[in-house]
Amino acid sequence: MQCLVLGGGGWVSDNFAFSLARALSAPFSTVYTKVFPDGESYVRLPREVGSFESVCLVKSLDHPQDKSVVELVLELDALRERGVHDVTLIIPYMAYARQDREFLDGEAVSIRALLRILRGAGARRLYVVEIHKAEPLKYFDGEAVNVSPYEYMARFLEVDADTVIIAPDLGAYGRAERLAKALGVEFDYLVKTRDRVTGEVSYKPKEVNVEGRNVIIVDDIISTGGTIAKSASMLRAAGARRVDVVAAHALLVGDAWSKIVAAGVRRVYAANTVRPQSGSPIIIDAAPAVAEAVRGNR
């Protein structure tokens, strides 16, 4: 059964959808979206939707996130009303994923609420690019796949025998491992230490010596840039010759870019899942990685 790849509107979603359609050798179209004067969202499906029983809807929930979520819910509902019941939802950037548990009593678990809404609105299966944590995908009552982009992004990176991949903390260790194995280089993560006399906090690799080596920091999201800037500064102080960064989602909010540059980062590589709000990272098209996952699950 052929799937129509449908861009959900917006520069990021439509470009990602176009690349995905090309990789899948599938037809492509886009949803028309606009905003009413009072701020409410409007969507209209293209006419050709009615000719397909299966649709792959691509919608990145990037900034402004609330607007993107509302548009997506409207699009899913419109598809259901048009009789399209086989909807594969592809979300390059999943907003609200970092509140994945109740840290304080009474907090809303945003990713749980969002996944339940999307399933209820008509999404049959779901592909996301590097969600913050994969475990909450269990709240989507259907097939849900977390696509790692790092193995695909690895082919575009500049590496040599002295390169080492560093995760900024233990939580990102798995990402560093995946990228390092794709590149055939060493990997490690930063650990926090506190001087018992001065109280000064510092970060250093747990085992690997970075002196005189090229370092690539890898993480899922760059938001304010604080974590990356601090990690880069510490690695440079430890003797790293060059520091690059790889991220799935480069939000780069506020002065994030200037922080990262000031910390001595040479290059930032990011997937095309969001439109950065500052700076000029090197963008790598991750749609082929999603296409490979979709083909593998057919």
C-alpha cells in the first residue's frame, strides 16, 4: 500500500516531509495552514488526500510549540473525517518530552498527556527522532519507534584516529556510544567533582584522557546552551585540541549560540528537526534515517 507523505505545514515539517518522500519514493503533498487574526489556527488538507488509504503525516512540534501541537491535532482529526484511518505520524522534534515524570506532587506529565492526545486524535503508529527518553513512548497506545539520527549523521563528521566522543553527563552516555561505534572511535562521559576544600565544581571525562585530542560532544537537545558551553570549556581546559558538537535538536534559545562559541566550540552539527532560534549550525538531513526505520517496519 502506497503512503502519501504529507507535510504538516511550516518550513521544518514540509522540508523534512519532502526529503522523506524522496527517500521512500512516495508521493508528497502539504497541508495548508494559517493563523486567524485572533490567534487561532486553521488547517486544510490537500485535495489528493482522498485518493490514499494510508498517509504519513510529518509534523515537527518546534517553536511555537503550542501552535504546532494544535495544528497537528486538527490535521489528525481532519484526516480521520476524510476516511484516512491508516495514519503514520512522524515527529522530527517531540515537544514537551522533558517532563516525563512527576518530579513534584501534582505536576502534569506533559509527554504522557500529549501522546495520549495524539493517539486519540487518530495516529495509528508513531516515529519520533531522538525523543529525550524513549520509555514514555509506552503512553502511545500503538506502535511507537524512537529513531536515532547519530549513526546516519556520523558520515558527515570530520574525525581522525585521535577523535573521542564525549557525553556531557551519564544520561547522554548511550548517545555517545552509538555515535562512537558508528565512527569507530573511543567514547566517555563527563563526571562532576567538587573540591572538598574550596567547594569548586569541575567536570572531567570519567576514564578517557582528552589532552591533545579532537573531541565531539553529543547530546539530544541544545536549548539555552549552558550544558554544552560548560562541557566545552572544561574539555578545552583539560587540553582538548578541538571541540565540535553534535545534537539531534538545536533549539539554540536566546544567547545560546554566543555562549557556545565563547566556550571554544568550533562547529555544531544538528539534524533538521527544528529551525534554530539563533546561530548557524551545520544542518544534516535526518529524513533518510527515518525512511530507513519506516521501511524496516513495513
